[in-house]
Amino acid sequence: MPDKRDDEKGIVNAWPTKEFFISMLTKDIELTRSIVDLVDNALDGARRLRKNHDYDGLFVKIEANPHHFKITDNCGGIDIDLARDYAFRFGRTSQMKPTAHSVGQFGVGMKRSLFKIGKKFSIRSDAPTSWFLLNVDVDRWKKDDERWEFEFDDYAEDLPEDDDRSLGTTLSVTSLHASVSEAFGDENFQNKLAKEIREAHTQSIEGGLKVSLGGVPLEARPLLLLESKDLKPGFHEMSWGKGKSEVIVKLYAGVGDSKPGEAGWNIFCNGRLVLGSDRTSVTGWSEGSGRLVPQFHPQYNRFRGFAFLDSEDTTALPWNTTKTGVDTDSPHYKSVRIEMIKLMRPVIDFLNRLATERKTEDEDDRVLEATIQKAKVADVESVSVAKAFKAPLIVPTKPPSPEMVRISYLRLHKQVLKAKKKLGVSTSREVGEKTFDYFYKTECEE
Amino acid sequence: MAGSYESINYALRPAKAIERKMLCECFRRLTEFGALESFRYVGFGSTYFSDFALVHRALGIQQMVSIEKDIENRQRFQFNRPYRCIEMKYGHSNTVLSTLNWNIPTIGWFDYDDRLDAGILADVQYVTMSASPVSLFAFTVNAHPYDYSETNPRLPQLTELVGEGKVPNGTAEKDLSGWGTAAVSRRIMTNEIRETLNARNGALPTANQILYKQLFYFRYADGAKMLTVGGLLYERRQANLVAKCDFESLSFVQTNSRANCAPYSIEVPSLTYREIRHLDGQLPRIRRSRLRSPRVPRKDLQRYEALYRHFPHFGELVI
């Protein structure tokens, strides 16, 4: 290393290396999640385009095969100024104009995903008055830790709005990492990816957005609750903050079909599922050492909870950077969680009673079971609700189960044989039982 | 499981009777927040309903809910209700509490027979997360030291009952003898209230945040050592009204809720009826005068003076 100039000797180098950024960023996200993140970006475009959240006519097409990855949308494109100053920065600067109700919050999503998938990527985006093409060879870019900029390969700006380009973004990645290439060729991975995209974006798909994977359209996973005159999900609404930072929370807790995979709480932030079918203490399970809310158990397979948190200002929402969970330390989330616990408690009681009923009542007398059978499924958006979960308050008779204790001991074989004969029984167990009963009758009964 | 009502007549436990009257006197101070009749009383009436009878007679409260876990003997409880306005709710308090409407300002006295455990803490938590301001609560638990032997020390027994995360850091075996179990139990319950309120307040505007003001830290022993902890849940903007209630002027109220705060001990002096009448004639005492009664120990005189307004009068009655 060359000798330092005198005026540099007091300086400590704290510059980040690109290698560090790339490895840190890509480590804490799963491959499937990084692709869901790219759908988030497209969706933010859709949100800019359609303030009413009606996405009819918009699409996101994803192709993921062992050779290349491609995601194409017609959701408005990335404006060249946005691309130049913000979209590729690591982290979002405070000067950036936020997209109302966006799902991309932290300014890491797109880069992280691209780095995660492969070593060469290309972006072509057509916005109303500009377009650009950007090709990046990550290995080459990585070599120079001083220069962090990318360079457009081609671009045009200040274009008339009415030229007939179709607006949107195409993002493709080649030179896939070996493990990614392998995963993309694996059918189970494709299934998992389809499931995660479907779940994460079910609200947008319901809003008309056409999302496809490998040419196969992905359908929304409907969010269903059982409802009838006697059975109504509990509902609670709360909010905090003012103006753009106001967060509106809607909570639903009730019962659905008995599906092990779907039981639990689902938390959506701005329409994006961040926590699905959760049965951990994050959503209140096992609260109060399991006395306030029990630990999850298959008995609660019918439990369904939905939490929708919405805000114009994405940063006001309590979710984590990978959008795979909530920020459990957030005071706001703690407060929401309290309300979730209050809403789920009566549902748990109902499911406990339902389980007891199944054990103790004849099929014809199972009133709670009948209530469930009579109920109809309804989408969470249109379901009729009550302040607290409503269900028949019938308490089934408890099964008669006095506490039993096992006694075991050893006695001489000869003596036991003699006792067997005297008692007229054939097993040692019966000898134990009869002799105990004999003692109890004479000495203990009042 | 049989309740303690089968072995003891609640009405004959003098310290408990005194506590009941003290609590009731404190409840009365809530008039600053509106008519007492608008409050609801929730408790464990058992078969005697002593607290219910007192609260109804003294405060005029009509919305009353008694939680009873002894489901098998429903008819007996129904039969013993002293007033028609007492609504019975059968089941364990862990399940019943969540079925109540918590938008009603509530006065609650949860008088458990048991030692503090996870189930009781769950009730403390549920009430704290649900009660609408202003509400007033007292929780009574058995705080007798756990049976001790060298192979069966007390700390693991406490940990087993309340759960590992709940025992205050630094609690040692020696802290659990005598009234130590009561002090530690109070801390655990207070921590539960504070933690729950922190979470509850997370999304509330400052003026509407819920605060806890400890009012009760009683200890007494009619037999086993008992502990009562409780206080007021109110919104920050109601602080003026809370001040007007002037709870501090009640000698038995303990608003200091720090870890090492002092309890109010209800110690019942042993006096004859004649002595009681004699002492009552000298009370309330004029400053610097001394209570006198032949050969009654000074300590008992002091105890009586502290309790005389709430002192129970037992006697045989020919009906």
C-alpha cells in the first residue's frame, strides 16, 4: 500500500464495500420473497396510476426458468428522474415524493432482488414522458468501490405524453446464480412461488391486477369467514396519526373451514400480506402463559383472523424491511396486538366448546356444530360483523373424568397367586384393584 | 373443586370484613366521575355475596355481575343472590371476563382463594387491557409463603406458578419468607398492569392514554396471609378529576407503587364488646388526648383507632 500523505494519516476508512452491501442485503431474504418484492414495485406503479385501486387492464407477467428471469408490467413505468435520483439508491432519501399507499418502503427491494437472482440485469422502463434502458454487469460494477453510480445505456426524456409507447417496465436477469437457476427449474419451487405471490397480493389480484407466473394466471386467495344469524365475526377498527400519516386498522376474527394450513392471523399492510396464517406469539397466541390465549392447537384449525393496516405514508406502518412480518417492538403494533387478543379470545372459547361438544353430545344434539354447518362463507370485505365474535353461548356438559392416578408395586409371586385365588380373579392387575377397593371400602368410606 | 365458601363463612373473617368496608369507602370517591349508579360491579360473590350486598346497599350500584366457577351448583348460587340485580356468569374467570361488555366503567374486586398464578395474571392482564376509563380494580390473592424444605425451596414454586418471565430479576429465596411472598406477588401484578398499559397506550393520543394509580396494597391474615393489590385506571386527561377524588386522604390508601413500597396492614385487635363501646366513646380522638381502656395493650389501642370506623360487630342473633 502506498504511503499516505500526512493530511490523510488521521483519517479512518469507513467506506462501505459493494461486496458487503450485496451479501448483507441478499442474505436476509428468501428467493421467493425477493420475487414477491419485485411484484411490489410493479404494484406501486399501479397505485400511482389508479388511485382508486381498480387495476382492471393492468398486468404483471413473471417468467422464471433456469436460464433467465423476467418480470414485465404495464403499470406506468419508472420516470427517468425517479430512476436517476432515487430508484437505484440504497435506501430511500427523505426528499423523495412517496407513492401514496405504496408497498415499497425502504428503497432496497429492487436492488436486493436483482442481486439475489443473478449477475447481469437489464431494465427497460417506459414512463409517460421518458424512457430508459439500463444494463448492469454486477461483477464488473462490484470491482470499483468508489463509484456507486450505474449508467443508462440509452434514454429519452421530455417526450410528448401521447406517443403510442405502451407504458411499463421490463426487468430481466441473466447469468443466474447456480442455486437460483436450480430453484427455478424445480417445480416445487414454482408452486411455492405461485402460492406466495397469490397470498401476498391477493387483494390487488381481487382488484383486477392480472398476475401470471410462466404464463399461468394466479388467482386471488379469497379471505373467507363463516357468517350467519347466530355466527358473526368480531370486528374492531382503530387508527392513529393524522393526515397522510394516519394509519387505519381493521381487525376481523372469526371462524372458517377447518383447514390446518389457513388457521391463524393474516396481517396486511397496504393490501400486501406481510404475515400469513400466523400462530405464534407475534399475533397473540400463547399470551399470558397460555391462559389468556392458548398455544395454537389443531382444535383451533377453524380460527381466522385478518388485520388490515392502511396508510398513505408507508413508513407509518409497523412492518419489517423484508415485508415478511411486523415490527413487534412498535408501540403501535403492540396496541393492535392487544385488540387482536381481545377479538380472538371469544373465538377460542367457542372452539373449545365446540371440541367439548364433539366429545360429549350425540350427533343430533350438537348445536354448535349445527351452527357452523348452517353458516355461509363470506368474503371478509362484505361479511356482516359484530363488535365481539357472536356465537351461541351453549356450554356443553363436561365429560365425566375424575382424576386418575396409577399405582404400581411389587409383591412376592407366591402371595399374589394366593390372593388371586381368594379373590377369584385371573390377573395381577385385578388383585391390585380389588385389594385397594377392599381397603378403601372398609377404612376410607364415610 | 370446592370453593372456600364451604369451609369458612366469609362474613366472619374480621380482616376481610374491614377490607371490604375500606374498599367500599374508596369506591365512593368515584362520584367525581359521575353518579356511582352508572358503574358496574364485578366480583366473585360465592354463596355469601357479602361484597355485593355492601356495594349495592352503600353505593346503589345495580349493574352487578358475579363470576362463579362452580358450575355444578348453579341453583345454590342463584338461590343465595341477595338482590335481583346480581347477574350470575358461570365459568372460569379466564373465559367469563372476555364475554363482558367492557365499555361500562367498572368497579371490580377479584377475591381469589388461590396463590398468584398464570391464570390470575391472565385476568389482571385482561382487565387492564379491556377496562374503560375510569375503572377501579382490586385483586386479592393468597400470599402465604410456599411450603419450604431444603429439597423444595420456594423460588422454583413461585416460578412454576407465575411463569419464568414474570419473577422480578434478583428475587432470591430469602425474599419469599414471611410477608415476602406478598411483596413479590404485588410487584409481579403491578408489572403486569404496567406492561399491558404500555402496549394498550401505543396507538392512543397522549390525552387518552390510560394511567394506573395504585390505591390498594393491603395485607392481612384471618388465617392464611392475604394480599390485595389494585387501583384506578384513568385517562391522562382525567388527572384533574382523579385529584379531586382525594384518595390520598384515606388512611388505608397506598399510592406509592415502587418496588419497595410499604403495605397497609390490617391488624385486628382482640377486644371485648365492652372495650369497643368504651373506646368508641373516646373516638375520634382529640389531639394529644390518649385512648384509655384498662390493661388493653397500647398496640391494640392504636390498631383499633386505625380501624374503628370499619370494625365489624359480630354477635349471636336469635332469629
